[in-house]
Amino acid sequence: MTLRTSDQAPIHRVGGHVALDFANTVSWRGTPRQFDHIESVPALMRWAEETGLIDQSAAAPEDEEAFLARAHRLRAAVRGTFEGAVAGTEAKRDRAALLDIARECLASAELTGLPTELRFASTEGAILGAIAWAAITLLSSERISRVKICEPDSCRWLFLDTTKNGSRRWCDMGACGNRAKVAQHRVRQKTA
């Protein structure tokens, strides 16, 4: 399967949480249209800047290949961990990978100021550490029960359902929701 990539297109963020949005940086997962939005360090740096994890002055780590490999490892761990949570399982291997990356990044982090802020010593920590920490924080909160997976098999993006009654079914009503409603309408038209 070929992964299409682009270092130009902005990434649509609909997860409602930075860790979920990071897990969603692969579109059309498992289909011939699969598209990796962060297949390069420049794309990852741009995503991190767009989400506010770093600013324009942040420099990419010297070992870009290792940095990108850890980012992809974290993305897989976050994805697997939250898919497991939605399914009601622990996804122990993914949780262990998530914790390993969090430990690596937290080793050189510090708490500063009042109110206290967690600061990472490197660009890698500012990106990967912040995502890992955010994922762990979400996993340990009551909001974990509000994490869902978009229904269409061609999407399967993770999102935080913030609706009052917890009835959200799609990552984005304007995309997956509309496609589902059009498909339902076509089925009704054929059977009418």
C-alpha cells in the first residue's frame, strides 16, 4: 500500500484533544487512499507549530530520522491505547510504549513558574513529551469515557465527544457525517 504524503496541506484537527489529533495524522487508514500527514520532520514540525506545541524558532533535533521514528512510535502507541480504551481493553503493549516515551521526555523536563508549567528541555520533548503527557492525562481522567472512534471504516479517527448526551458518531459532521447521511439516503431511495 502506498502512503501519499504532503508537506503543504494543513491537517484537519477534529479530535478535540492534542493526543487524539496526533493519532489522527493518518487519513483513510487501511485504505488505498491512506495518507500520512507527518511522514517527514518538516511536516511534524509544522503540525506541532500549528497546534501550539512549539513556535517558529524551534529547531528540529539533529537526528531527524530517530526523531521521526519516535514520533511514529508514539503515534501508534497513542492510537492503540485509545482504541483499546474505546473497546474496553488495556492495550498493554501500547500503554508501555506510551509510558516509555513519556519517561524519556520527562527525564529532562522541569516545572517552572506559578501557575506551574511543565517545560521540556528539547524540541523533541516539547512535541513528543507534551503529547505523551496529554495522552496519559486524558487516560486518567473521567473524559476517557467520552473518547470515541469515527464510525466509517474509511476514517476511524479518534475524537472526544463533548456533546451533552454523548451521542456524537462522527469525527466531523461536515465530512464523515455528511457522507454517512448521503449513503443512508441512497439506500432509502433504492428501497423506495
